[in-house]
Amino acid sequence: MVDSIIQLVCECKNDPWGKQGRDSLAARLCALTPGTDFKIDESKTYSEMWMGTYPMPPSRALSSGQPLQEVLDANKEELIGKSVLTKFDNKLPFLPKILSIDKALPLQIHPDKDLAAQLHEKDPEHYPDDNHKPEIAVALSKFETFVGWKNLDDIQALFKAVEPLQRFLPDKNTRFTDDVMKRVCQAMLEASDETISHTQKKMMAVPKESYGKQSYILDLLPRMQKQYSIQDPGCLVALVLMNFLVLGPGDSVYVPADGIHAYLSGDIVECMAYSNNILNTGFCPRADRDSPELFAASLKASPHSAADAILPSKPSDKGTLGKTKVYAPPMSEFNMLLTQLKAGEEEIVKAIDGPSVMVVTSGAATLTAEGKSRDINTGYIFFIGHGVETTFESKDGVEIFRAYAE
């Protein structure tokens, strides 16, 4: 009989936007799995650790080295449960990750289901999945991000006050609507390197007071130019059209399918629907950019303010002792639990009618389930099968994130 709780070994990726060596929380957590052969190389950047059944890179059972997907394939009903099998088949419908971000990720959207299916059929190598990819990001540290659109009044005011931006308008008397906003975004993405560079230089010459409450643009522009270049159109799209948020630990954002975003810095727990489709158009080399026309045509006009991008947590009825909260995005593939215990505290999490993946982001505790107790520590990652009640007894305090489907 298969064990319903399976400790996992995961891998850490080396994207150039990741943090260096041990500065990367993703790398430090990855290295703390007992028995792993992963060692941190201080000369490398470490960007993200994936925890689930996506094949690149796959998570494996610590005890056997077998890919988690193979374990699930052989024990579908016992581990996934009939309800989730009926809805999503035998793949985990979600993919949690730990990201450690030192500089901006590419300016991107993840296609919705219809567009994903079309792109996958035409170019499966570039778009490997036919599924959408809405996602959440929960801050583990200070977290800076560009996400969604500013409200139209703020965009209108900025274009009125900062004359160099007006070159991207259909005409100088334009009133902003969602359609105009997308057209302006496309115009920025299609502009020549010279135009992008010249516009930013002119923006820097505009007095700070002209920017009003958006004067932070002048502080961030040099930083973005240094990370990529003054010719990168992402500098304009992100700073002029998008919300800039600075979040603290426990704060979260929700990014819908086709929602524009670019994470800028910090450590986060991210979770998304099972897909790796991306359309990139900025904060990346020109050769890596997708069609600006396709990108602009696919854009979702929400969220339309910083407040609309926030995904608040709320107490979860899964935690019987009141120590667990839930991040519940408006989608069917997953929710995310966060259990936080002080030294000596206990929480009992009710049986979940579906599979889950949990990661201990800090601290230590004892996990008891199905009559068996085990010590869990920072960096430990587990798959938990459906229908399993879990009890956590903290030692010196513990923080546990757990993605699940029902």
C-alpha cells in the first residue's frame, strides 16, 4: 500500500534574474532536503524551485527517486481521489514554486485556455501546454512587482503632464479607454530602440513635481535601465501603464490568465495552474520577445488598480484550531493554505478531498498523520494524498504553505 505522505526532492533553476548563491531562498530551501545531492554554487544565480508534477524539472520521491507523476499514475485513486481525477485527470492541476528574484522577470502574460490551445497546436515547442496559467504570488520578504494596469484616470493624467509620452497616443486629444490603453501599449512595444531611448531621456528631464503621485517613476527608471537597457520597451510599459506594488510577508497578488505582470524583486511562494506558456515582450533580449501585436491583442484589461491586484487571505475552516488561513483565487485549480505556529502551538488541518503539496518555509515541527509522526524542518517538501488529516506541533515556530485542489 502506497504511503499517503511522500517527501519530495526538487530542483532549483538558474535563470539570470535569480539571486546569487546563498542569497537565494529558493536555493537554500532546495539544499535543505535531507539526502539531496544539491549543493549551492556561489558563482551561480538561483531563481526558482518547482514542486509538483511538471516534467521540467520534475519532483521526485525522496525514498525512491521516482518522479512524482509516476507514483501518482500507479496510485491514482488512493492519492489524487475521485473528485480531482474527474475534474483534472491524474496530473496535479497546480504547480507551486519558490522564487528568489534579484531583477525583473520578463514583462509577460500567460495565455488563456482558448489562445493556449491555438498556440500549442501551431507551435508546441514554444508553447508546450494547451492550458491557461492564472497564478498567485505570496510574499515571503519585501516583494516588488509590476502587476495589472493603473486606473485610466492616472494614466490620462500622466500623459497630460509628461509631454514625451504623447508620441504614443493616437492623437493628443485622446481620452483613455481600455482599447486605447492596449493600443498605446502596443505602440510602445513596437517602437524603435532609438524612440524608446529618446523618450526615457526626455522623461528624466521632466520636473519631478509634474509626475504628482507617480513621481516614483523617476526613481525606478534608472534601475530598470541598468538591469536591462534604456532601449528596452518594458521600462516604458511597466512604469507608465502598470501598477507598481511593494508588498510585505504574507501579502499576495492574483494574476489572471492574460494578465500583464513583471515581478521585480524579493522571495515569494508562487502557485499557478498546470502550464508553462508565456508571452514575453519586455525585460528580455529582442530575440526572445513575442509578437507585440499578439501580446496586445491578448491582454486582459484587469486588474485595473493596485487594490484590485491584491488577493487577501482569510481564515480557513480547514484549520480546526484557528492557525491556518487560505489564499483563494477565483479559479478552480487550487487554493493555498498558510499555517503559522509559534513555539509550542498546534494546528489540526482537516482531511482535504484532493491532493496537496506543502513546503516548510521556516521553522520546525512534528507532523502526525495516519498514526505516524515525523519531524519536519525548513526546506522539507511533501506531497499529501487526498483524505488525510494532518496535525502539526511546532517546536520553535513554523511556517507551512500548502497548495491543494478539491
